[in-house]
Amino acid sequence: MREPDALDSARVLALALVAIGGAMLLVRAGVPAIVVGPFQQIAFFAIPLLYARKAGLRPLAANGFARIPLRTVAFVLLASLGSFWLLNGLTHLQTRAIRQAGYEEKARTEEQHIKEGIEEAQKQGAAPALALLVLIPPFCEETFFRGILYRGLLARFGVGVALGLTSLLFAFLHQTLVQTVLMTFLGCYFGLLVYFTGSLWSSILAHGLNNLAVLTLMWIYKGKLPEFTAPWWMYALSAVVFGSGMTLLALDRKPAKA
């Protein structure tokens, strides 16, 4: 059974762009975002799997659904623990850059929109909020961005191009200025996890933990998380923990299996 190649990546991307275009048309037609959002997430999940089956690939294996040992899971958890406050620090640096560039009002509008989306999910209760923010997006988005799309580019162009293109696309499709740097960082982080572990489960786990941390901290700080600044030593400690986790994963690297 062959592995995904760059042509497979291009075809999956083209199909996904059609679905995204359809979602944008639905929004313009007045369809509520609460309906359009799940539609797009389902497309992200289904397209790589259905394409793989049609192309004669093993759908799960071709998208990287490979088992990982508990030791690897522990390393992913360590790296994720270290990433939380690094992301908070990146948020503050990005905010300063946005202000200096003159886009502060646009950034505030986007932040308010994101905040309202999270609060709306929270109002539905703990279980729906966890499903909408912590479970569904990691499975669906990782299957698309770090599945055949990433693996095909990796096989043809190497890890640098695969990481760069999928991370930029990951940031671009979130369609917000205030998330650009964060999503690019997360895209690289999730992609490296797949590269080091050979399994999509590692990026799904890290993605879910990141979303869970944001949801939990939003509950704790009542929507004031973007304004919260940690002591400098917390950012330094987070960098050490994150670096340690990623180093352990790199040393323990397993080639991707198809």
C-alpha cells in the first residue's frame, strides 16, 4: 500500500477549499455560524478519509492514525504543559505589534467576537462546551491539516516545507488577525509532534489540551485572559518545560508509518 504524496495533498486541499467556499456562501446567505461551523469541521474530518478510500489508500493509516506508546504520550503532555504560558506571552507580543501597526480597533473587534463565541459555548453547559471546543475541532482540524495534506508534502518536500505551508494555511483559515501568530506557532508545534511521533494522535492530544486550557482559563478569569500577564519567571519556566518535552520527543522520534 503506497503512502500519500504531494498530488494527494493538492487534491485534498482543493476539495477542502470547495467546502470552505461553500461555508462562506452559507454565512453570507445568513445561515447562523453555529450551523456553518460544524459543517466546516465535518468537511475537514471527512474529506481526507473519503479521499484516501477513493484513492486506494488506507484511510486511517494514510492520515497518520498510528498507535503511540504511553512514554510518548507523557512527553506530549510535558510539551503541552510548557506551551500554555508561552502562548500567553506570544499574545502580548502580538498585541503590541498590532497596536504599533495601527490595527488595534480591528483586533479588539476580533477578540470580542472570539470571546463571545467561547461564552456562547459555555452557556450551553460543560458537556456541549467540551464537545464544541475541546473534542470536535482537534479531531477534525488535525485530520485535515496534519493528515494527508501534511504527510504528502512531507514525503515530497521535507519537514520544513510541510511545516511551513500547513502552519500558514492553519493560521490563514482561522481568518483573524489576532490569532495569526498563535495559530502559526501552534501549526508548527502540532506538525512537529506528528513528525517526531509518526502519529496524528499526538497532535490531536496537544490540540485538545490547548483548547481545554483556554476554555478553563476563560472560566477562571471571566473573559479577561488576554489581559492577564504572568510573572517573567513563569514564561521562562514554560520555555524550559516546553523545550524539554520537545527534546525528549525528538530523541525518541519514530518514523511515520503508512
